[in-house]
Amino acid sequence: MPGRNVVLKPKPETAQKLDRPKLYKVILNNDDYTPREFVTVVLKAVFRMGEETGRRVMLTAHRFGSAVVVVCQKDIAETKAKEANDLAKEAGFPLLFTVEPEE
Ligand code: TYC
């Protein structure tokens, strides 16, 4: 019978499960001054969203105060948030993206 003589070795004590990297949220924060269209442009340019998704996320932040843009590894989340904040600063708007750990 195939497989009959297979010996199943127990995992060595030292074999450790690799922890999944902790995930972080990039949060889009609402403000009263940044034009809606500019927020959508930034979401499209930095987070590769299409027009419809960008507008939906922008409107979520506009209506509820904030919106989760993406959940990813810490370094990526921080790089993206900085890129987006830099675009806002360059354009003279107070638009703010923040990063926080996912529960
Ligand atoms: N509230 C802004 C306005 O009315 C638009 C806006 C939406 C700004 C979402 C920031 O994250 C934001 N012009």
C-alpha cells in the first residue's frame, strides 16, 4: 500500500511558528478646508484607488470624521501616509493621514 512505510517525524522542539507581521491602518481624517476633489486625487495617486472608490472613501471621512484607507505592514503604511501628507502640505491643505495599529 503506498504511503504505508512513511514515518511521521514529530516537529523538532525548536521549530517555531513565524508570527504574522502586525498590521497597521492608514486613516484619512476629515477637515473643513481641503477640497473634496483634492482628497480624491490624493487617494487615487498614492493609494491607487479608482475614481469611484476614492470618492467613496473621501465621503466616508467627510461624513463620519475619518475613514480607513488601507490595512498593511507598518513601513508601507507609514510611507504611504507620508507621501499623501507631503502632497497635501505642498498644496497648502491641512489634509492629514495617520497610521494606527490594527486591534
Ligand atoms: N470636509 C472637506 C470639505 O467639506 C472635504 C474633506 C473630505 C476633507 C475628507 C478631508 O478627509 C477629508 N471641503
